[in-house]
Amino acid sequence: MKVTPTRLPGVLLVTPDIFEDKRGYYVETYNEELYRRHGIDVRFIQDDISVSRKNVLRGIHGDMETCKLISCLWGEFFFVVLDGRPESPHFGKWQTFTLSATNRLQVYVPAGYGNGHYVTSERAVFYYKQSTYYRPERQFTHKWNDARFNIPWPCAHPIVSERDA
């Protein structure tokens, strides 16, 4: 397992070890002791899955309490992490990643950051662990195409929810 810091303070890119042979492959997607040794010292209490079709854009959502560990179980998506802490000198800074079932990359997103994703394959399964139970009333949302951030999404007219429109 390799853990790499990103341009955003506290956001980490995790490359799990993949064992592959003629039968297929094996990936350990989470091991509390190993992740803690690599600086992800968080108690995850809820796991969630979101399945979306091509051209769906979800997010940018976050809150000031929840840490997440995000990966793609099937397909591929363009993933964005945005610093949503208004008092932060990095507020509005973002970084993008391509997460897929092939590369098996994970992104650790600390509290105060928002995230969103755009599905580039026919279907994608977005999987995440989180450190708090979901409570929509404490979340912040930034419009996916907010001119303040100028995020280069791969599509100008994605499929979005009312909340994300």
C-alpha cells in the first residue's frame, strides 16, 4: 500500500496493493491497522454505495465533521475534492482524480472538504466509508459549475439532481 499526500492539506491518495495471477486479482480495500500506520487514523462507522450511469454528476457536498475514504468498485469516474472550509487559506482550492475499478485508487477526504464525481463509463459504483452518520442538515453544497472554482468537468451539460442544479 502506498499513501501519497496531494496538493490539498490532509487529502491523501491511497494506492492499495493488488495481487494478480491467472485467476484474476485480489485487493485489500481496508485494513484499520495498516491505514492507521499510514496516517489515516479515523474510526469509520458507515459504508455507502452510489450507482450512477454515464454523464451523471453528483456533488459537491461535504460537512465539517465527516472524513471519507472513497473508491470506485465498478466503472470509472472523474472525482473532485474541494476545500470547503470558509476560514481556510485554501478555501475553494480543488484537485481532481480518476478513480476506477481498474486502478483501484482511493482518496481520503478529511472533514471540511467537499467532493463530487462525474461518471465517465457506462455505469459506475461509487463506494465510500465515512466517520459519521449521514445528516443532510449539516452538509454544505457548492454548485458543480461555480465560477469561483473553475473546475474543468469533462462535460458541460451533465445529468444532475435538483440539489446539484
